[in-house]
Amino acid sequence: MQKYYLSVSGDGDVTSNPIARENLALSLGEMTDEQFAAQGYQPVLNNPPTLTEGQRCQINGWIKNGDGDYEWNYEVIDLDQNYLTNLHIRHQRDILLNDTDWSMLPDSPLSADDKAAYETYRQALRDLPSVYPEVKSPDDVTWPTAPWAYEEAAIPEEESDSEEESDPE
């Protein structure tokens, strides 16, 4: 995160919104924190909280800490399971279902076997929220393989040089 400063009057009152270092340097010139402090600008310290899976944080302004320094005021937000399921499963799942809607139309060009493969795939997509009821991260989800996905071919092993080559004569 970019460094920010607050303009602070001689009696300690903050007289500005946070100003990005880049913008402050444009108007006052490139300076060190000590030189900015001499001009009445104090840095806003960045001490973000440690988050666990299922948490986010947002900045709600700044505060003056016990040491007399200014720092960002972070609010930790615990995300509920419905939000996490929407975030990590439903949003992507709905896109994939939408992308395969054509396969279920009566005039779809698919063979009966291919159409059955799409039906199975789409049902697996619809089942994901119940398969992963406690999802906390996108890494928790194993997505079904799409019917159009290519299977990875096995890479043939190279013949070793130790085998004797047969003489065609």
C-alpha cells in the first residue's frame, strides 16, 4: 500500500484528509519522513490485522494510537457461510451453467450420449453448494470436468540408449 500522510497543526489537530506520498512529493518536493514532519505532515502507519480464511478487512479512516502516531483504523469483517458459498462456488457455477444452457435445448446439435454427458456435468455443478457446505476458500472446491475438456494424453517414455539397436541386415 502506498504511504499516506496527514497534515497536523502545531497543537496536534489533523487539518487534512490523508494525502498520498506521491502527491505530497509533487507539491513539496521529494523529502524524508523527518523533512515532511518539519513541514507539518505525519505518516499514517500501516499495520493491517492478521486475517483468517473467511475474513476480510476494510479501512475506516485513521486513529491516533497510544504512541501518538497515526495509523489506519482497520475493521475486520467475518464473512458468513452464504457469502463464502456465493463467492467461491455459486458465481462461477452460474456462469458455467449459463454457458451450457444451449446443450439442453431441443434443437441442440449434440448426440444423445453427448447430451447425457452435459446433463451429468450440469447436475454436478448444481450439486456443488451441497457437496461443499463449509467452503472457506476457492482451493476447497474441486470442479467437475466439463464434457468438452480434453483428456491429457500420457507422455510416452523415451527409449533408453542402453538397448542394443538391431541391425536391419
